[in-house]
Amino acid sequence: MTESLPIRPICEPVELAPGATVLAERVAHGTGATETDPFPHYHDVSELVVFGKVGGIFIADGRRYPLAPGCVAYVPSMHQHDFALAPGARDWVLIQIDPVAGEELARRPGLERLAHPFCARPDPQLGARIATLASWLADLDTTDPMVPGLVALLAAAVVRSPAIDGEPMPARDAGFERLRPAIERLRADPARPPSLEEAARLCGLSAAYFSRRFGRQLGMSWGDYLRTYRLHMAARRLLSGDAGIAEIGYGLGFATPSHFAATFHARFGVSPRAYRRAHRRRR
């Protein structure tokens, strides 16, 4: 089997701070800004962009959307997208949400729209509220206990915005889509993650080709991705519930509490117990 693979990964890693479920920042380009070239990519995080001034196009999952001042664009975790922005002044607030938190939001009644990419243009009144919430979020420390509530409010406002109709794009190379069955199996049951061989079989690929393609697309091995995803999910469960630390570790497929603790410490620099204690002190 031969296929042309990208020279560099098209998965752009986003590392959230320990204890943080959201990263929000303002971006502004002056009047001399040139147009941007589209570059298909995706992230492990979900991404919400609240635009101020803007022109150009947004592309997600094979559809193309025109961008206009005040519009919003949303992309769930691991969905390919890109932007081609028109020249001139433009600004936006970029909000990136931990994949586990993004999945939880999309399961809430009324927020099911967050399971798929979309572009929308709120009316002026709703747009002003969305812009205020996004700006407020960008001003807060990422670990501030107000952040999850603000994100939920912002999501509720965004999904009420009228959708912008997108037009289908010509079919392109499947890229990451060929690997999606393995990712979806992991997310459906992280306590029993598929082995490399099982993941390859789910995608209809040989283990060697799956391993090579996964590494090129995501910039890490399948084993590293399994470990990283389950550790971020563990961090989320440590902060959002009262389950015991051993219970959380077993529930995510770690063989022993000591293995869970050692792997968590290697990733975040603190033990699971210290991680939970520090967050509760902040709250």
C-alpha cells in the first residue's frame, strides 16, 4: 500500500495548563495584514472562534463558510478545518477547550450542535453578549473556578446563533478521517483502549502502516496518544467529582494505583492527590 503522506504533522498540539480546561486569548492584526493561506489541520482540543472584524472563509469537514464581522466558528476535537482570511484589519477571541470538557458540553441538552463543526452569525444583540462573554473569558486566569460556567454560558449563546450555510467542497484525501474509527473507539471506552493491532484493524490498515500514518498525522505514537488522552481524562475526573483516586485510575484502564500515580506525575509534575488538593485550594 502506497500513499503520499504530509511532510509534517497536520495535528497542531495544544497543551492546556494543569487544572485548566480552557485556553482563551485575543488575537488582532492591523490594517497591513496580508491574506492567509489555508492549511488543513486539527487539534485534540475543541475550538471556538468569536470574530470581530474579519473576512475570508472557514472550511470544516468538507464544507466552506463565508466569514463576516461578528460571526462565530466552532470545531469539535479532531475535526479537520482551516481558515483563509482576507487582508486587512481583523480580530477575534480564540477559545480552546479540553477534549473531555468539549465532549461533556456536547452531551448537554440543547448543546448537541457542538458535536459537529458549524459557522454562525448572531444578531447584533446576541452577538454583543457573545463578545462580552468571550472577552471576559480571555481576561480570566485559566484555572479560575468561574471559567467552566462562563464557557457553558458562551456555548449556550453560540448554539442559538443562526447558522451560515456552507457549500460542499470537492472531495480531498481522507487524511485523518481514515484514522477516526480508532480514536472514536478509544473515546467510547477509554478503560479498554484498543491495542495497536486492534486500532489498525478498525481502520482497515496493517499495524505497520497504521503506526506510521498515525505518527505522521498526529506527531506521536498510538501508545503515546492513548496515555495522553487517558491522563487528561483522569485530570478532568479528579477535578469534577469525588471518586477515589484508585477508582479513577482503574476506571481509565491503569493496571494499579501506583502505575496511575507514577504516569500522572510524569505528565503533570504532581501526584493525582496533590493535583486535586491544589485545585480545591484555588476554589
